[in-house]
Amino acid sequence: MTAAKTNRAIPESAPDPFADALQVYFPPHHALPPPELHARVLRDVEKPLIERILALTGGNQLKAARILGLNRNTLRTKIRDLGIEVRKG
């Protein structure tokens, strides 16, 4: 499948399930969430996202970095820092 065909299948905006999933981070009764919410959400989403892309690319870090829009060295740092196991093939 070409890149053009692949990109058309990806929605431009986040689907509703993402918005619904964010409710986990908000306490009941409209109280404010604890500080550093942005960092917490990123930490919780980043690892499974990188793992999924690495699985789809057969562990190819250069391809994964391109898909994620990251520099290859940045991806490698994130893999190390997040404790992600990279499986080739």
C-alpha cells in the first residue's frame, strides 16, 4: 500500500473514543485534576503508541520515527527511557 493510500485512511482529528478516554483523568463532581495533567496523559499514551508503531514496522526504528514524526535519536531515547523492548521482524 502506498503512503498516499495509507494517509487517507487516517482521520484528521481524534475520534470520540479519545475524548471519552480522557475522562479517566478528571475527578468526579467537576473538581480540577491534579497538577501536571499534560505530562501524565503524554506518559500514559506515549509508551503504548510507540510500542504499537514499532510492532507495525517490525521493529524498524527509522520507519517508526518517520511515522511518529520524531527524529530517530529522539525515538531511541524514548524507547530507552520508557523501557520499551524492541523486537525485530
